[in-house]
Amino acid sequence: MAGLFREEIIEEIRGRIDLVDFVGEYVNLRKQGNSFVGNCPFHADKTPSFHVTPENGLFYCFGCGVGGDLFSFVMKIDHLDFPQAVEKLARRAGVSLERELPGGAKQASADRLNRLREINREAALFFFRNLRGQEGKGARAYLQSRSVNEESQRLFALGYVPRGSNLLQLYLKQKGIETEEMLAAGLVIKRDDGTLIDRFRDRIMFPITDVRGRVVGFGGRLLGPGEPKYLNSPETKVFHKKSLLYGLHLALPVIRKEKSVILVEGYLDVIALHQHQIKNAVASLGTAFTPEHGRLIKRYAREVVILFDNDEAGRRATDRAIDIFREQGLNVKIASLPGAKDPDEFLQAYGRKAFLEALGKALPIIPYRLEQLKQEILLDEPGNKSVLLARLFPDLAKLTSQVERQEYIRLLAQELNLSEGAIWDDFRRNQGEQRRKYPLLRDKSPEIRNNTIGNKNVNSFRSPYLIAQENMLKVLVQEPALVTRVEEQLGSEVFADEKCREVFDLIKKLVAARPGEPVLTADLVHYAPETLKNFIAKLASAPDLPLGERQVEDTLNRLQLQYLTDQVEQRQKQIREAEEAKDSSGVQNLLQEISNLQRKIQSLK
């Protein structure tokens, strides 16, 4: 997206708008050291945890983990995409916008995307008219049997495609649309023998739109017998299943107002909920839920209620969605609908009032997990209470509030007829074992509010090796040019953590692309993928580190020391495996490697 505008324009906008003044229009800021602090506008923040650092042009919240630069702030606060944020800031800064269109290539690319959306819209009109015509009689009867009224059919632009193999092709050709364009939109399939057929046949059609309401693809439900029952458009330039939610553009007004989303599994579930005036419901396109979906919901809501189908696939999808939403810092609840397999069936059988009552009984993560485990594990058998607790401890460890953890341990003690002290003892023992077993295990839960990087409490669940990697990156985001020295002295392999490695590689790439030119901290955030922006902002917003020669050398040595220590631990594990395999020569080789590593460790100490 950034490439749509010339970099000189982006820099001019950034230079003309003071970040503190701009953010100050949304947040009551006060100066604290080199930063300005206030209550975060992105989560319920009672104690100031939102920091703006004018020196590097970044903001970061130590409560919810949101961070970035001026453009990131506008995108998050006003729910805009990057081009929209640039346009808004350019108007404020009085900067004339020019799209970067070398040779017209990027304009041509934008035109192609718009063309695909136009083709999808034309197909949606064709499907919609078919549903209203004589050939749609059976489809209308099916929708009526599912209690989908005509108003909903029009609101969601439902359609039908008859059984014929090339009816859509013929229609689109009459509209001047070329075969290659139909293929690019995923509406037509080319067989091995070169013949073309319509992808969708004898299906009720559900147009899928982006957040702006533009048709980007389709879901089709087979009307007659056969498989697959549901078929989606393939991945195209505009249809990306992992980042689209059915019904989102219609649900957005209510989601923004209530800051809450109901996540269901099926298209008809969304439609049924809207018909019953529950309009903050959306669906993933099938049960596959992705981090992109989580980030999309996080843009508009603070709470999500998961309401997937009551079957094994639905429960697996629920577990995956829980982990994704928790990483986004959202308040997660899970609802169940007794006596029905999905929301559509429940609403038809019991009505809106009963549904809202069930929704009000939605459980937070740990009570939900407890109920699920009680169905799996026979608690009357000796030792099974310990098994259940061991399954719950990872969820307890991810809680950022000690008060909340204590409340749940009290609940578990009551449910299992155990003492709180015994559960605490097992919990602490379990966490110690996890850290010994997985030395690189990092705490993926959001930072405890107001605790900065390096704070003792935040680091309690993070290995010294991970902390050493992050400390090295804190130096590099302040002084990217040092990346060459780190590469020469240590090599990139010392960054074993995936996210740390990605940031290191990004810094290397930018420094190499700008020989002789400075790379600013704001540049790192600007060019970073969305998955890294918050992390870089967090690193940059940590208390300033002195960048004298001794500090840099100490940070390098600590990272190398932790890397070598990790290598020793890995080889010790390999020795245990070799001993079990009775590989005496392998054991001797590993012992020699450990001896060499320990000499290097001693030299660093």
C-alpha cells in the first residue's frame, strides 16, 4: 500500500504534522521524561499506559500492545486503510497528493483490481436475477424452508445459478468481459482438455464483500445432491479467504457502537441473526480462522463471542479462534446453544429471547475450558484432577492479571474440592518445568499494563535468551547502522526467536538498500509488515539505552553468551537422546562440542 505514494510525499506529511499535537487531539497527554503519556484510546485504560515519543515519531501502549507511527495511529483510530490515512493527513498538512505511477504500472494494477470487483458485481447481479426468475423457484423454496425472508434475500444480495455449465460465461461475454478476466475472477474453470465451465452450478449464491461492501467473491451452497455442499471462490487478487468475514460490512455500524462481535460459522447463521435484529454477527468462510481475521476484528471491537457449531470441527475451530483472539488482547467469551447444532437452528426453534439468554451465559476462556475438560476426564478416578489442571495451566499462565488468576484458582479449588494452596503449588511447579523444557518459550500474552520491556514482572515467563535478543534489537532500532557490526560479529543465527529474526532481517534489508543514508526508527515501522509494527514500536518505546561503545559491546556479549548457553542446552538434550539410542560415539562427539562451547562461554564471562 505504501508504494502507491511517492516516499517524498510520505516524508513531507510526516514532517509537517507534529505527532504529539495530532495524538493530543484524541488523548489527554502529559510530559513524562522524553515521552508524553496518557490513557490509551484503543482499550479501557484506567492508568496511563499510552506513550508517544516525539524523538522517533512513534506511539506505543504498554497495556494493549498497539503501536506504530503517525499513519498507523490514524488507521487505527479512524479505521482507515493506508491510502485513506495518507489522504486524510495530506489534507491536514496541505500536501498535494501524487500517486507513484512509474510507467503507469501501479495505476494499471489498481485498474485490474477494480475490474475484478466490477466483474464480481456483474456476476452477483446475474445470480440475483436468477433467484427472482422462474429458474430460481427451487432455490426460493429452499430459502423459505430455512426462514430466510425476502428482505434478507435482498439485503445480502442472495442469488442462484442454474445447473447449466456455461450460463454465466454467456452472460458475462454479452457484457464485454473476456474469458481471461473470468478466469482471473475465479468464476470459470479451465479443464485439462482446455474446455471452460462455470465454477458454480445449481447453487444458492452468497456474495462475499470486503469491508467497503465491494463484491470480491462468492460462496455457493449446492441445491441438489452432491459434494462439496459449500464451495467458495478460489484465491484471487481481490479474494483472500483468510482475511474476509461474511457480513462484516453490514455489521460494522453495530460493532463500532457496541465494540462487540458475535463470530459464527455459517452464512445462514449470520442472516438468521440479522433477521432477529442481532446485527453484530459475522462468519468466517468455513471453520478456518486465521490471525488476519483476529486483527481485522481487533480494528473494530474489544470483545468477541465465539458461537461455532456444536460438533467436533466446531470445537477445534473454537480452540484455534480463542488462541488467536487472546494474542490480539481481545476479551473472549464462548457461548453454547443447547438443543441445536447452530445459531440458525436455535433461533428457528426457540426465538430471539432464548438466544439472548444463551448469549448472556457465554463463558470466559478458563470456565469454558473447564467445562470441556470435565466432559472428557472422569474426575472420580485417582490422578485425573491433576491431569485436568495440567491441561488448564497454560491458559492460567497466559492471564496478564494476577488478581484474575487468583480468582480462577479459587474457582478451580471449589469445583475440584481441592485447596487453593495445592493448586498454586502445582501451577508454579508446572511453569518451572515448562521453562526448563522449552528455554525459548516466550510469553505471547499482552504485557501487563504499565510494565515496560525489561520489567521484572513481564519477563518472569520469558527466557534470558529471548530477553538478550530483544535488548540487542532495542539498540538496533535506535541505531540501525549497527546491524552490520552485529552481523559480522555474531551472525543472524543468534536471533533464534522468529519475530526477533524478522526484525533483524528488516533492519539489514533497509540499511543495505540505503548505502550512506540514515535509516530512522520511524522507517522501520513504516516498512514493516503489520505483524511486526507493534513489536518494533514496543522496542523503540522502551527506556532509552545509552549507546556508548561499552553499552553496545556489553549487549553483544550478553546475546552471544545466551546463544552459546542455549547451544549447550540443546546438545545436552541430544546427549540424552543419544544415550537412549545407545549411540556412544554420538555422545562423545556431543560432549566435545559442549566442552568447546563452554570454553567460549568462559572467555565471554
